[in-house]
Amino acid sequence: MDARVVNALLKSTVETFKKAAGLEVSVGKPAIVNDLDREHSVYTVIGFTGDIKGNLVYSIDNDTGLLIVSKMMGMPYNQLDALALSAVGELGNMVGGSLAMNLEKIGKKITIAPPSVITGNNISVHCEGIILCLPSKVAGKDLKIYLVIHSD
């Protein structure tokens, strides 16, 4: 996987979480994985096409979702209702838009699709392609970021 693409994703994620929610993201060691983990209860999926095709996926637990939503809205929020899930999806949309801009700077153009937010327990999200996992922390809580690149 092209290191410039990975760096574009890292930059997009860290900057967007900071700007949109005032939250610092620390990223662990990237790894190629076979599947997305089932440990979280909220998944945001953003598809993209263009010079690179694939999906941007991030997963969090309910508590992390509520923390993010509270920070984005500037007030305590205590349930993952439709409004909260919309905010979680919008954060994914902002990360995806930032990724598109950062990739364009290295000569790779993509178009992103609107985000889908999936919730539930023991969720199985299947993605075809090379899956890069960026294990991360936001406010000490787990956040998994996945970049799935489809082969042509």
C-alpha cells in the first residue's frame, strides 16, 4: 500500500477529529488485516471511487460515540438516537472529504459516497480488498480506522 495514501488518511483523521470535535486522536502501528473486528457497536462506512476505489470505515463503541457527539454538539448527549448517529456519520463524511482533498494533493482523485452508519452488537462488516487497520485512541477510548482498497 502506498505510504502517501496512508499518510493522507492519518492526516485527514487526526485533523478532522481535532477541528470537528476538539478531540486528539493517537494512532498505533498500522497493520494489514483479513477482516474488520467485531468489537465495536458503531461502524461508519464511506465508499469512494476514482483513481483509488474502496471504503473508509471507522468503528467505535457507544460510549465513544456519545463522547464524540457531545463534543461536536458542544453539550452533553446521552443516547445514540437518530440525531447522534447523523453526527457520527457527518464526522465520517468530513474525514472522507478531507481524505479526498489530501489524496488530490498527491495526484489521486476520488469521489466519496454519503456515509452509512451501522449499529448493533457483534456486527460483521465484510469488505473485499486489502484492509489496512489503524488502531487508534480518542480520549483514551478505542477507535479503529480501516482503509479498504479494492483491486481493479
